Amino acid sequence: MIKVLLPLLGAALLFSTSAAAQSAALGDVVQTRLGPVRGETVTDAGSTARIWRGIPYASAPVGELRWKPPQAAKPWTQVRDATKWPNRCPQGASNMGVSAPISEDCLYLNVVTAAKSPGEKRAVMVFYHGGGLTSGTGNSTTYNHPKLPNQGVVVVTVNSRLGPFGYLAHPALAAEGRGSGNYGTLDIRASLEWVRDNIAAFGGDPQNVTIFGESGGGVKVTSQLASPLSAGLFHRAIVQSGSALVMPQRSTTKEAAEARGVALAQALGAPQGPGGLAAMRAAKWEDVLAAATKSKFTAGVVVDGDVIPAPVHELFAQGRQNKVPLIVGANEGEASLRSDVPEMAKLHSASGAPTFVYNFSQLPLGWRREKGCVAFHGLELSYVFGAIPVGLTSPTTQGLARGGGCSVRAPEHDDEDVKVADQFSKIWAQFAKTGDPSTPGLIDWPKYTAADPAYLDIGAPLEIKRGVEAAYVAPPAGSTRVPGTPAP
């Protein structure tokens, strides 16, 4: 009888403990599966939330783990300080996230929530930053602003391997097993596994996860849509100005990627044959970046037959992608509105998956007054996250402004900008919660289909239109980004 009662008592105790944890107030210290972390409270523009910075989701990919799939992070027992930004992953000079140091020990994420208790099961939005797979960071006051979490979601921002550290392919690496050319893609998957296993402690629902990203972050999102390994780890997706991977000409074959890897190894001075990989792994990360520059290495998601089983366009055309509800779009001054945005929408909607298309046309007051200035690449981020005005003054926004023919200075903003930001963040949160961005009292957003190519123009006012290709407005001739700002 005792042997029977003990398991029952244990189960009852576990249920009681779990129920107590679910009802307890969410404080600065949260217990993850690997150990406790201490965050802090942040307030901006009337919104308040808690943030935890620099939580490891995988071990540092250094030494023998360089160019290996991400490995589980080691647990800890003492409360870990999570109030400082983590390292940026190795990258060249840019104006993105310059306040944090660079290190290969960079597989960290940040969590922002306004939940009051762990049991709230809020929709989760996991954001992947831009930078063309070569630069950038999730460490941003814009991306981690408290406004979006106050729309009833939990926001996670992620750092993953970039450039040659995330996307190097080489025959010797392929011989070791999975990952050659797609270590960064596997990092993204590992971050979603962390969300699945830990986000409930922050008030999130691991069964309701939306992945979203801008520019290179949109490419990362597309890679997860294309990878069968990530099936079930997310339930909705948003691609902002980053849908080009779906175009046939953007496919990176294994053979082409390995040729780039061999050229980089030669530029690094690594010996051919046995000992070559050891020499590459022993090199300083700065020297690897220098060799990448010398060999003209370009980072791209690789069709390796495993992580990415076939060209992305082919996967979408055959309906083999992860068929979750999708929002895809770009900004008014981006030519992708005439090419990859409608292409991704057509292919995804044809597979039967709910698909929604947008164009972002809003300009802050100061740039609205400038003749020829149009909504440029990356401008929507300040509005998506509700980071008005702080996002408009960031070095990244300023660096991209010239690409829309706008002056490179912090623009004035007005109540219209604040209203558009509030509406935008509400719509994105509504999609994350339900898979349908239609928001009661705000907008009824119809699905995109080949027969009815509806899209939402996000500006003042919100408007439903047809044919997003016609939404493109070319920036003034000669418009360019400020040097140091990564390409899309």
C-alpha cells in the first residue's frame, strides 16, 4: 500500500507546487530550466514591463564547438544577473548595437513581458534582427521596448551566429554531420526550443509562438518556414522586408557554398587535408572575419538537403513549407513590393495557409515635410515595437534614412505617429494571439488570395487596398544608406 501511495503523494505534491508557481506573482527573479535569472523593470512613453537580458539558450560556440550545431547550455544554481546586454556575435563594423562587446560567446536571448504571473499563457513573439545575416543584434531599446509586450504578448529577441560563423559550408564540415552552411539556421531553431521549454515561466504560452523578423531577420524567419526540423516549434510567422529567399535566384546551393568555404579557408591560411579544420577553429575570430572579407565570402541560407531540403522557392511551390498563418510585406520605398512580397504571398496562400500582405507608408512628422522622402527599409520597426520617439533617433534608423531620400537627423513626431505605432503593435499582437490580424474596432484585414490580392496599407489612416505591387514609390534618384549600415 505504501508503494502505491508514494507515487500518488509525489504527483499531488508536484501538482500543488506547479499550481502555486502558476498563481504566484511574477517577480524580477524567474526560474528557468537551467537556473534562476534576475531581470529588471523598464518604463518608456508610459509603458512598463520587465526585461531579462542575456539568457543563454545554447553553449558558447567556441573552440571545438565553432562550426558545430548549437549545444545545450550548462545549468547554474546561483541567481544569474540578466540586467546587462549580452555579447554581439562576431561581425564587422556597423552602427547596429555598438554598445555591447563582440564575442563568439553570443548565443543569448532577451525576454520582455508585462505579465503579472507565470500562468497567464500570453502569446509569444520571437524577433530576429536584420543585418543581412552578417551584422546586427537583438540588443536594442527599440526591439525590447515595453509597448508591444503591453499589448498582451511576451517578446523574445535573439542573437544568433552571423557571417562565416553562422553560414560557412565546407566539405570537411559536411563530413562531420549536420549543419554545414546552416549553423545560424540551427541557432534559430535552438532559440525556439528554449522558448518551448522556458517561456511559460515568463507568462508566455509555448503553444502559441509567432516568429517575426525584418530584413535579414525575415530571411531567418523564412528559413524556419522552409526547414522541416522546426515544424511545431512556432505557430505563426511575420516576414518584414525579408522575403527574397523565396525567389528562385536567391537559392544558395551546397556546391556554391562549399566553394566559398574553401576559398575562405585558403585566405585564412589553413592547411588542406588533415588538420585544416583544427587550424580554422583555432584561428582568432577577427582573423576569420578578415579572411571572409579577403575571399569575398557571402552569407546565405544553404540548400544542404537536410536543414533546408530543397530550394526555398521549390518548397513553397510544392506546399512543403511549414504552413502556418503568415504576414508578409515591406515599406513603401522598397522595390520588393513588386517582386518577392507578392511571390511569397501567392505561393503561401496557394498552399492553403492563411496569408496577409501589408505595405507600410507612414512617415514621422519631420520626414513627412520633406519632399520626396518615402518610408524606407527598417523604418517600420520603431512603430511595430511602439518605440516612438526613441526608435526614430537610433543610429540604425538614422543610417537607413538616406535610402528613402530622407534627411539624416532625428525627425519630429506627432500624435499621428504615436497613434499609428499603437495601432501597428495592436495588430501584430492580435495576429500573434489568434492567427488573424483583423482587430475589432480597428481593421478588418482580409486574407490575400490570387483572386483577391488584398493588402493593408499601414499609415494614417489604415486602408485595405488591392495589388501591393502598385504601392511601391521609388525613392529620389541617388538615395543611399549611410556607410556602416548593413544592406537588406
